[in-house]
Amino acid sequence: MNGNTSGWKSHLLKCMLSALIIAPLSAAVPNAEVNAAGTTYYVATNGSDSNNGTSVSTPFLTIQKAALTAQAGDTVNVRGGTYRETVTPVNSGTAGNKITYQNYPGETVIVSGNDVISGWTLDSGNIYKAPMTWTLGAGNQVFVNGAMMDEARWPNQTGTLLQPTRATAQSGSDLTHIVDTNLPGGTGFWNGATLWTTSGSAWIAMTSTITAYDAATKKLTFGALKSTGASYVPASGNKYYLSGIKGALDVEKEWWYDSAGAMLYLWAPGGGSPSSQTVEAKKRMTAFDLSGKGYVDIKGIQIIASTIQMDSLTNNCMLQGIVSKYISHNKLNTLANEQSNLGIILDGTNNVIRDSELAYSSGSLVTVKGNSNQVINNYIHDGGYVPDWEGLVNLKGVNSLISHNTVSDAGRVTIYFYAGMSANDIQYNNVYNAGWLTNDLGMLYGPNTDGGNTEIHHNWVHDAKSASLGMGIYLDNYTNNFIIHHNVTWNNAGMQLNIPSEYNLVYNNTSWTNAGMVQAWGNIFTNDMYGDRIFNNIIKGYDPEVAAYTTYGSNLTTSPGFVNEAGHDYQLLSTSAAKDAGIVIPGITDGYVGSAPDIGAYEYGGTNWTAGHNFTTPPSPTYSMPSTPNMNLVKNAGFELGNLTNWSTTDAGNAVALNDNHWGKAANAGMSRSQLYGVKLSGAVDGVAQTITGLQPNTNYIAGGWLRTPAGETAVLGVMNYGGSDVSTPSSSATWTFVKVNFKTGATNTSATIYFKKTSAGAGEAYADDAGLVLDPTVYQSIYSFDGFESGLGNWVVVPGKGTPSTSTAIKHSGSNSYIVNEDLDAITQNFNSSYNKVVSMWFYDNASATNMQVASFVDDNVTIRGIEVNTPTSTTKYSIRLGGTHSATTVTRTTGWHEFKWDYTSGTKVDMYIDGTLVSSPTGVTNFNRIMIGDLWSGNTNTSYFDDVNIQ
């Protein structure tokens, strides 16, 4: 993809090699902060905490001693060695006077959660035992010479963490049984063992405890799994393994812990006594605890078998150039949700992890919470070997920056969007190899989430490993308000926008190999893709739902000509059909080269952008929020921040955001319409309002939202303070109902207030959710009353089954382009959201010598046709009109050249139809229009003609 490399594989190889050279990272990091002069402390494995720690010759023994001492502006230099402790600083730094904990230059520092196990004696055969006086229960982990060992299991492990050796169930009848004739052992042998299984549809792995085993029937009985329903019931073909009993300890590299006897049993690698090797067991969960602290940096330190904690009060801390492996481990996934909140916890405000390697976790590797936290230029890999819904990177925060990371190899998802996250910037990441253990996922995945205009852009997303439904970017049901542009995806099942899906904008992506489609699925609110727009993409097609319910155009569904498709270099050739074929989308296509933006993720002649980490030349990205037409301008639109942030209460002041997760509920149930939260209005008159700024004056907008009211109550969605009279739309429906209002800002007005209000006097409640405010997407608004096709056909939709329309520079009425009709069946349309009493005119270029032409333009109500046309079966010498199903010739003679067609609906009682200023008909019956359709709609009688300069006044 990068014009300066041979493709993503060479780029990735360089990144992986550089990831191994961690020592020089801190010296190569840009924008290094300089503290005011403070005290430098030293820590060494041969030191003493009774020393003063202020010189290399008088170091402290523990980092914690330094953490008890260091003040703002101080630096703690840690000499090489392994430190088995949890470090909890007692002091914070200040802006410009941070406290820094770092490795001594050129030396390797390890903070380990492990302690050494010694005192080995023979148990039997190759199995030895030693006292282990602590336990982390399901979090126990054992290492030999730094390598993770396997808890005793069947079948024995010959694979890897993410491609483990597993058994295959032959049948399962419910959530508590598996039958497998290959199971070893006598009756009761497996009692007490832990079952790990990706049962049912294999969406996640779940665990349970074996309560009975019948050797005669080869049936395992276990406690009910955490998730119920047909999709989770064990079935033939499901994968599983058993672990955690001494009887399964039968090969090298396996261990078992006897909690009653506080004894660890181990078959060491190579056999024989483990005394000749370094055996460690995890004892501490945390290496550094920065909870409640600010302005603390940790640089160049390696962390093994433990994590770094922050909380909501942590602020302005940076983790830089660290290597953190085996960050979190828990073998269970039950109703206790043991896989939640694992990995390094980046919480609080303005905290950063960058230029680091994070690897190996049963669940996540980093969880991002809080506000304005950043994950930059990291190599994040190999997690989720007990895969729940979480990703290697979990996004739970707001205003986060996730930039220039390589994120790879996940049991399920690589980057996961949680409900409550909002306004995040996800850019320039190389994301691949998700779904090693599960199905139905996306590399970037979020269900039931209000993105708050989260921007996903300039990412490489490729090579899903799931056996089925491995998507690139997957916004599952009830996911709204994402802006997805300039991403390249390959070797995936395409892009998924599951229904309901609102205000999701998909622009300038290249999704080509395998399915490469934009797909959708839903079983509730099944026609709701309101506000979704799909433009300027190179894709292989659309699902019928996407085609029916979204606004789309200027997409290429045939190969445009790539530099090296086989090598996944999807930059455009100089002869590519995607060059200059897109439409201008402010904030998305800015800086395009040529007469118009290119379609797809790469601009020919533009920047050859790359994705992923670079430890040699670390990037310095900044967080920014998008600004583009058609994005939802309402903040906290679905109340998913869990409160009324950005809203104010009105009238009775009783309004409250309430948690009532709609996932899995019927369409007409619940107090939220989607996701977790909605707003409850109670009292005689009660409401919430939000003022939207930054609007354009004298411009049409649409406000929309959902209302549900018990019988006898009424609520409205309205807009006020925009330069006109208050407008609102009521609903008294007990079912969730979408309502909207159209309004036009005043000549100098740049703001408006959107509101939900319960207006009835009853004691009942009303519920509101999923607000939106966008530019009116009708053509005469989006093109400011005029379309000369200078930006292609982006304002139009291809009439289904009517060819592959295109523009031409050969003949035009003005500007550089026109719409050319040059194939049998070639038509475009624009359906408006409202009906209008306006004048529509357009220019038509006729080749009057053609006697085999059927080409028309309709401006009508999409029910009864009002068309002006050339219809040679009706007349070869005169222009014709079509009223309903009747074609008739006019008195206007055909001539070669440009001709003006016009429809005047301003009377409100009829339409006056003109050709070159001549009134040709004034039919009644259709009094306004909501559709314009142009082109060749009939098979046969084909010739070349042109349309240009569509004008609405």
C-alpha cells in the first residue's frame, strides 16, 4: 500500500523487528518532556532501603522505597535486574515537574508479578512438587525460564495460546452436557475439572466445573454456562478442553496446584527436577498502581505477569517504551465475568501509553476508560485466549486517541467499542488476525453503542481468522453515530452495519478481497438505517437492506485497477476508473488531487499513508474531532454517557437518564429505544433541551428522534431558537415511534435548540431516545439548489437494475461534466424526505437524428408520473410527455443541441410543464414533487444523450 514499500508484510516485518529492540525507545521518542531540576534517585538489586538512594553507590533496594520518597520533579533511575514488588507512588508530580520512573540507561529492568518456587521434591515419575504458600485461584500462572506452562489438561497442548489443541464434542443436548467418545478416564475421573468451550455458535468461550462424568456413555455433566439460549447450547462439532485436575498432569510443561495442601506439582520441560531451572508462579496482579496520581511517567521498564492500574483520578501520566507481557490471566469465563477489565487500565484524564509492546492476556491487553486518554504507536498482540466479548483494546472512554498501533492476533476481537464510549479518534492502525477462536465478529467491533461521531479512519484491517462471519469493521445492532473513512480492508467478509443503524457515515473506503460487501442484518426496527450514508467506496456490492434503507452513491463495485491487488497494494493505477470519480465531501476529501476526489481509500497523487507502529521513527499524532456534513450534530444523542451531559432539563425539571438496556427486547418494550439509556420525562410538562451551535444560516436541517408514551400521554420532538417559529411533531403512541421536524435557520442564525417534551397533563411518563440533527439531505439542499454533475453522481442513486450510470466531459451545458445516458437501461434518481412546491429545471442534449431513443426525466410524487421525454415509439420528430401511464407527443420539434425542460409546482394545485419556454401541459392531480428521475428506463431504443444543470428554485 505504501508506495515506498513492497506492501504491508514488509512494513509489518520491520515493525516487529523494531519491537524487539526496546532499549533505545525512550531515546527515540518525540516531544520528550523536560522536568525542572529535581533529585535523582537510584534503585538496584544490591541496594538497601536504608540508603539515601541519591547516588549510584547508595541505591535503594526497592522501587517502592523510591516511590515513598520521590516528589514533583524527581527522577528514579532503576538499575538492571528483576524487582518482585507492587509499586504504589505516594506523591504526584505537577505540570512541568513530573515524577519519572525509568530504566538506567542501557540496562534491562523487569518488574515481575512472579515469585520463585523452590524446594522441589519428587512426587512420582517426572512429576515434582514444591510448596507454594499463596494462590490466585483461577488466576494462577506458572513459568519456567520465562515461558508460560500449561495447567494440566486434556487433550494435551501441542499448539499455541490462540491455536490450542482442543477436543471436538460429538453431541450436546443442553447447557450442561457434552458427549465425546474420545474422552479418557473412568467414571468420575473428570469431576472438579474446568471445562473451556466455544459452544453453540462459538461467539465466545465459556467455562464451567465438571460435576459428573459417566465413562460408559462418555457424558460430561457441568454447571450451566454463563450465556443461555440456542446460540450457546453445546452441539456436535463444538471445541472444548478440560483442565485443572492432577490426573490430567501427564506430559512435560504441565502443572497442577493443590490448594488444600498449598503444593505446586510440575512436569518440567525436558523432565527431571525443576531445581535446575527457574520456576516462577504469579503472586501479584499489579506492577505499578497509579490510582489517584498525576504527572507520573514510567519509561523503559519491562513488566512481567502483572499490570498497571489507573483510576478515574489518575491524570497526565505516561507509560512509554515499556514491554509488558502476560499482563492478565484468568482461566474462567462465568457469570462473574472474569475477563472484564483486564490488561493495562488507562483511566482518568490525559494519560498516554506509547511506543510499547503489550502481549499475552486471557482477555484484553489495554482497557481505555476516562477522558482524553491516548494509545499511540504500540505493538499490541496475542490476547483473548479465554475469549469473551472484549477486544485486545477495549474502548470505554471519551475523546480517546487510538493511533498508529499494530493490533493483532485475538481470540475474538482486536478493538472493541463499549456502550458509553464517545467521540474517539481511531486512526492509522494496522489491525489483523482476529477471531482465532470464535465466530461472528469484526476486527473493529461494537454492538449497542452510540459512537458520538467516533471517527475510524486510515486503518488497515485484514485477515480475519474466524471460521464464519469474520468482518473487517462491524457495527452490530443498535450502533449509531460513527464516521468511517479511508480504511483498507482485505481477506475479511466485508463491512457490517447491522440494523437498527443511524447516522453512520461510510466514505472513501477500499474493501475488496473476499466478500468486500457492505452488509446488514436485523430482526427489530428492520428498516431503520436513518441517516446512514455510503459514498466514494470501492466495494463489491450491498446487501438488499443497505440498498433499500441507506443513502448511497459514487461507489465502485468493479475493480478500478489497483497497483498490486495480489500483494494487497490498493493504491490506484494512473488509468484507474476511480480517479476523479468521487464526490466532494467536506472534512473527508479535503486536499484531493485532480478535478474531483478519487473513490476509495487512496488518492492518486496524494499522500501514500501507512498504518501501524514504528519504533524507529515514532509518530506524533494529535486528537481531533471530525466536521463533515451529514454527521449528527447532537451530543450525547442517545444519553449513553449515562446522564444528561450536554442536555438541560426544562419545565418540571424531572427528566432523568435511566438505564434500561434494549438489547434483546421487543421493539415496543423498554424505556430506551436502543443501547443502554434513554430519558424519562414525568410530571405535567417535563422536558430536556440541547442547543446546537455551528449551524449554517439560511440552511435547511432535519431534527429527528424516537418517542414512546403510555396511553393517554403525549410528547413532542421540537426545535426552537433557530430564527423561525417553534416547530414540533407529537406522538401519543405506546410503541417506539420515530418523529422528525424540518426547519430552516434564519438569515443570520447559527444555532438551534432541539428538545424532547412531555406536553400532556397526565401523571404518566414519556420516554425519548436517539436524537439527531443533520443537514436536510434532499438534493436541492445538499447541492444548494443546483447540480451540474461537477462532483459526479454522488447526489444521486442508481435506479435498481438500471445500468452503471456515469458522467462525461464530452458534451456539457456548463462546467466540465454532464450526466451521459449511453447504455440500454441507464437511470439515476433522487427521492426526497419531504414534498415541495418549487420549480425544477434541467438541460437535455438531444441527438435529433436518432430515431431509436427512449429517454425521460420525471419530476413528480413518485406515484403518478409527470415526465418530459424523447420517446421515438410515440414520435421521432417531437418531444413527448408522459402523464401517468400515457405517452403523448407535444408540438415542440426535436433539434440537435441543448433544450430546457421545466416543471413548475408553485401553484400548489397543478404542475406547469415547459420545453424551451413553451408550455406543453398543465395537468392536475399531482400538486408537489418528492422525486426526480432521469435516464433510460426501458429496454431497447438506445442512443446517447446528456443531462446537465439540474436546478431547483
